[in-house]
Amino acid sequence: MSSVLSSVLTLNVEKTETLVERIAQELIRYIAANRLKPGDRLPSERELMAMAGVSRLPLREAICMLKGLGILEARHGKGIFLNPIDIASLFGMLSPLLRTHADINISHIVEARYHLEASAAELAALNRTDENLETLRTHLQGMRQHLNDVPAFTENDMAFHQELATSTRNPIFEAVMATIADLLGEVLHMYPDNLEDRQTSLHYHERILEAVEAGDAPLARSVMQEHIRDAGDKTLRRPEVS
């Protein structure tokens, strides 16, 4: 057994039609229960097979599933290791399926942003670091420089919001914001904006940054709500383009 493991956890897996998914879930529980850190090695395939009571094929398929999600890494001749887990990226990967299977539309996204991002801006004003502020300024400058370049403007716009989520020092806000950003990316191309709208958006972002930099949490929350309400109203009034 690998020395990095603090205890032995029997994998509770029943042989059902979803065996591979069940193995993957139990592997994640094993990692959590043993408090494995990025770079730690999992037990060998033989040990995992014995712990789970399964054959090599479904175990390898489960490991491949977790490798595809960026959770595990197989190093030839060395074993299976835990990767640094980027929760925001994992959530973001699932957003296209979330939108289609949950029947999410632009009004749902706007409503969620209004409440969630207002809280994120409020917490960012209380918890941001100098490094966060510098990153926010960089993305704001990127918006200024690319007012006539919609893809670049939008990229800096969403990166600004993602950095606000990071500034909360709460990883759940980061994960939720990453999902919202990807959901927006799935639909915004259907609602093209104009230069005047981008200039207005830039002004809101400038005000939000000023409030966050000043540590004024109520103002940061209020301006973010004003921004999302205005942007949402304009988007919902635009005719959808296929």
C-alpha cells in the first residue's frame, strides 16, 4: 500500500449496469476520505481491484474517466497520481450539458447572475488582495482596448467577473462563476450587442472596481446589481439570432 495513504478504505461497489460510474465515485470518495493531496499516489491497480472486488477492465475505464476530468494522472511505470483539482474548470466543462439537459435559457442566467454576482462583488470588496486588484485592472484595461473587438472585449469582461469570484476567497463562487461564464458563452452569440452597450458595460466595470478597491461592499453589490439588470434587460430585448 502506498505510504501516502493514511488509512485503508474498502470500496463499496455493487456490480450493476453502472459499474464504471460507481467505481469512479468510490475512487473519489477514497481520495477524499484519505485526504490525498495533488501529487499523491493511489494504490496500485492490483490493490484497487482487490479493494473494490472488480476486474481490471472496469477499473481502468473508471480511472480513464477521472483522467478525462483532469482528476487523475497515470504515469508510465510509476502509478496513478492525483492532479491538482480545478473545481471551476470541472464545472465549466459540464455547462453545455447543463444548459441543454436542464433547459436553461438566457433569462435564467440573468436572474442567477443578479443574485450570485452581487454577493460575489460584495465579498470581493471585503476579501480582495492587491494581486486580485491588479488582475482586475488588467482585464478592465483589456476591455478598454478592445471596445471594437467583440470576442476580445467579451473575454476580458468574463475574466473580470471570474477574478471577482476568485477575490471572494470562496472556491464555490469560483466554480459557480465558471459555470455561468460557460453558459453565457453558449448563448451570447445569439444576442449580438453594439458599441454603445459595450461602452456602458465598461463604465459599470469601472465603478465596480472602484468600489472593490475602496472596500465598499454595499456599493460593490449595488453597482453589480445595476450592471446585471441593465445588461440583462438589453439582452432580453434583442431579437435572437440563430
